[in-house]
Amino acid sequence: MKNIKNLVIAILSLVSLLLNSPHSIAQSKIEAKDIKDKMQWFADAKLGIFIHAGIYAVDGIGESWSFHNKHISHADYMKQLKGFTLKNYDPAAWAKLIEESGARYAVITTKHHDGVAMYDTKMNDLSIVKATPAKRDMIKPFFDELRKRNIKCGAYFSLIDWSYPDYPGFLKDSSRYKIEVDYDRWNRFRKFFQGQIREISKQLNPDLWWFDGDWEHSAEQWESEKIRSIILTNNPKAIINGRLQGYGDYETPEQNFPVSRPKFNWWELCMTTNESWGYQNDTIWKTPYEVISIFVDAVSNGGNLLLDMGPREDGSIPTEQIMVLKELGLWNKKNGEAIFNTIGGIPQGHFYGPTTLSKDSTTLYLFLHGKTSGQVMLKGLDNKIEDIVVLGNNTKLTHKVVGKISWSSVPGLVYIDVPEKVLDKYITVLKLKLDKPVHLYRGQGGFY
């Protein structure tokens, strides 16, 4: 009798699965399509500007980590509130500079780990509006200026809040309390920080959320699924970075560049212009060439670059950062066709440098680092090249195919002659128009 009962249950379960599977599969396809559609602007954007603005710029010390790592006491760190003025803050000038760089989106700190809100929060009094001489919300006017220029707006938000009395402590040391011992206190903190997320969502309606600090607790403890729901209920098209314990839309490697192409659908390299996120007495500036070469490599590998700048406490931007962004913008103006609205290029080994492709894969862009001139080589291209020009000056280039055997399907080597006079001062881009979508030989040579 028991076996018959189990058999009936199994049959009913199978019937239910068969009846429901098509719907579940269809629903999954719809959800996947929705995510792909809303991520398209991000995939096309390629360049964003990251802004670490905070009270840490007053003394030019590490943002939040300086007191966590005991380089300064928390009390002395918070004294910087008195020196944060924003007296030279011009959100329109910031937005104009970002537009000039060629960036399609910008992400700014709404709150770092120190707990100081850069907008007018009603959840507590620790904000630049209530606790500093600035007495103003710096986020809303900045977003307003970005939107005038059709630049997407991103909100950085730290889940960690090392200044809030109901946060457990630093890096799981539970110096204040253990969550499992006092869950009511943890719930008070969750109500607080989720309240701030609701404020930002309703007041500022970010296109993108850039979370940080998720490593300290689990998705269940943060209530990551609930956070995602809060955001998407207000703005279904908002996208979320990967630092939400598995509930984000894209990945964010930090400073360290991947050597091989990441397998993520969407990713973004966040990187500083010197060696610091916020404003510090840091003179180890990346050169325009270094920034552009990093940018090109990220895009070639199917990702974006989120390039950081750290303004001073008065709202001014260091001259060196302005120069880098302007040079990047001039290069983008000349070579943007090979960057924006493209897809990642051909696999490594076919060309000794970064590459990108048009979305229909009929145009291949080759990036020549430094002052590369003379003959450059392309391997395994099983296409006819209809035209080659240098972006920015439209100089037509010649090429020849070497080593092609008539009875073999293996393509020959393509050599392109690049005169020194056509070179860009940073990175030169060659545009190859192909007869059809790119087709590559990936074999090992020999008699084929």
C-alpha cells in the first residue's frame, strides 16, 4: 500500500512538473530578456566616472579605512566634519567635465563606510547637510546636471556603517555585539540603512546602484533580495552592481585588471587616477596614455572602465585629474567609433593588441599601442578585407596576405603597412571593413 501511495505521489509530481515547466522556462526567458534589455545602455556605455567625495578630503586621509586601520582615531576622523565646506562646488562644471571625457555614466558616493551621508537623509543627523559647514545636498544638483546632458546617474552606497551605534563592529570582530545574541539590534540597523536606500531611491532615482561592503554579512543578514526589490519596485530599469551577495547584475573587479577575458555577461573595472580613491596628497598620477590603454583593454575584453576622481573638501577637482579626463575625452572624440556601442574583440593570439567589433561583426578595430608603425600582423582572419582606414584622419592603408596556400583552407597572414605620420599620440586605431561577419581560423595549421 505504501509503495502504491509513493508511486501515485511520484506520478502526480511528474505531471505537475510537465504542466508547469513550459511556463517556468518561458518565465525565465522573459526575465533574462528583461535583464538583457535594461543592461544594454551599460554594455554600450563603456566609460563611467567614479567620484569619491567625503569628509576624508579635509585632511586628505584614507576614506573610512584610516580610522578602521587605526591610523587615526574615530573621534579625530569625525572632526573633519567641521572642515567640509563645498565652497567651490559647481555641479554643472563637474557634469560638463564628465561629458567632455566621453563618459556615459557617473557614480558618486552617497555614503561611505564612515556613515556620513552626502545627501539630505532624514534617517539620522550624520550628513553634510546637518553636520558640516557645507549645509547642502551635493548629490541631487549633480544628478540634475548629469541628466541635462543625458548621462546616467549612479549612487555608491556602503552597506557597512561603522559610525552607526547599532552596527555590530568592524570586519566581523563584533566589538559592539554579536548579531545572533542581539538580533533586535541588528534589525534596528537594517531598518535604518534600508530606510536610507528607500530615500535615495525616491529622492534621486538612480539609474545604477553601486553597493560596497557586502563582504561583512550574508545575503540573508543584509536581506539582499529585499533590497533589490525596494530598488526595482521604484525603478524597474535600475541596474545593480555585484556587491550585494549574489543579487546584482554585473561584476566589479577593483584596480586589478583581468589578464584573460572574464566570463561575466557584464563587468566593469573600477580604477583610480592616482593610487587613492578620495582626495589625498598622492602625486602618483597615471598618465593619459596609461589611462587610455587600460580603458581600451577593458573594452576589448567586453567590459567597462569606471575611472575615479577624488575632489577636495571645497568641491574643486585636482588639476591632474581634469587634465587626464580632458585628454581621454579628446582621444574618445577622435576614436569613439571603435569604443562606444561596440562589442569585445577577437580572441588573443590573432592580433598583438586590443580589438573591438561592430555589433554586426563586419567591422574590426585594431588598437596600436604607443608609436607602433611599419607592418602590423593579423593572424587567422578568414575574411576578405574591403577597406582599411585610420580613425581620426581617414587615411587609407594598404595590406597584403602572406603565406596563403591555394589548396588549404587555412588563411594567410595579413600585414598592414602603417606609416609613422598617421599615428595618434596615444593609441592609434585601424578600422577594417570586412566582406561579412568576422570569421576566424582557430586550428593548429598543417594540411587542412
